[in-house]
Amino acid sequence: MKRNNIILGILGVLLVGAVAFLGVSLKRERDANEDMRELAALDKKEMENEYQQFADQYSEMKTRINNDSIIAQLTEEQLKTQRLLAELKKVKSDDAREITRLKKELATVREVLRSYVLEIDSLNRLNQKLQATNEELRVSNEEATRKIEGLSSERISLTEKVAIAAQLDATDINLTAKNKRGKTTKEISKAKTLQLNFRIAKNVTATTGLRTLYVRIMTPAGNILGGSGSFPYENKTLQYSIKRTVEYSGEEMPVTMYWDVAEALSSGTYQVSIFADGNMIGSRSVAFK
């Protein structure tokens, strides 16, 4: 009987030990499975981050290039990456088969992205070289343009100087009033004729030949005597009092012109202006009583 009790005690101890061992083993297994799930979840999260980073890189690369064909390819790869990311987010972390498949897809996306990075960097370097070359050409062209413009400006300046030098010049301008007997009078109210005398100065640079002279006589009230016709001057049309065509030889020549008084004239200062070849070649103010 005592022996049996000892045996039963030993068996009880063994059973308790076995149960305890089994409990420890089950706990270790549960802990190991929990660790595996956490690692699987972390791995899935890391894959999601990589997919998102790759999708963002495609967006960034599209801003660095101006090539519609490559941009279309990048957009297609970006959409594929975003689709795989959406698939990954729906997969459970313990779905080993799908996680493995999407991990292989991720490796492919990484390689494709790397190839585009290299291609775009190569294109950008080539573009930088072309820009540098274009900049050199632009600088050269600007320098050449400046030289040409400088020559043109010098030519224009010279042409203007020649044109200015070739202009006629009226000197010794004098306007006198003549009464009915042809005598000079200071009283403008007695004038029957206004006589204009002046000289066209010598000018060896001026073109010789016929010249049409226009004279404007302005009254103290600001009116133009005569209004016989008009002529162009500085993009506008002016009325003239007297017109005459002369033969100019380049040498100094006297000119006399007349205006017959056909209206009552008031005393005051009269302004005489003489024009030729679109230029005012002389003017003078004359006072009458």
C-alpha cells in the first residue's frame, strides 16, 4: 500500500511537471506567433512606405523634364505603383503568398524607377550642355548684334549729320511793308504789299536743283496771312502764305517774295517762317506800328 502511494505521488509530480512544461511551451509558441505577426505587420508597413515613396518620386521626376513621351511613361509607371500600393493595403499581413508577390513587384518597381532616374539624369546633363552651348551662342549673337547695332547707329548718326549738314539755311530775313506808291512804311495799316527778302546760304553738301520754298506769315493775333495752300511738315499739314520754286546751285543766293495785302492788318509783331524740303530753314519776328 505504501509503495503504491509512492508511485502515485511520483506520477502526480510527473503529471504536474508535464502540464507545466506544456503550458510553458504553449506560451512560448504564442509569443513566437505574436512576434511573427508583428514582424509581418512591420514588413508590410515598410513595403507600403516604399511604394508611396516610389509613387512620389515619379511625381517629382515629371517636374524635372520637358518631354511629353517620357512624362507619359512616368505617369503610367506611377499609376501602376499606386495600384500595387492599393492592393498591398488590402492584403492581411499574414497572407504570405500575396505579401511575397507584392514584394517581388516592389523589387521590379524599384528597378524600373532606377532606370528612369538614370535616363532623366542623362537627359538633364545633356540638356545642361546644350543650354551652356546655347548660352555661348546667345552671348556671341548679342555681341554680334551690339556690334551691328553700333555700326547701324554710327551709320544712322552719320546719315543724320549729313542730312542736317545738307539742309538749306535762310539768313538776313527781312519783312517790309510797302504803301500804294511802293515806298517802305512802318505803318502796317497803310501797307498794300509785304515784301520778304532773305538769302539762302552757301552749302556745298546740299543737293542742287529746284527747291520749293514755303513762307508762313503769322499776324499778332496768331492767324496765317493768305492761306493760299498747304504743305507737309513733321507728320502734319501747315498752311502757307507764299510759295516759290527756285533753282539752287549750292552757292549763296538772294530771294525776294511778295504778299499782296487783301485784308486790314493790325499793328504788332509778325512772325515769318521759311520752309524747304520738309524743314524750317529760318524765321524772324518783325514789329510794325
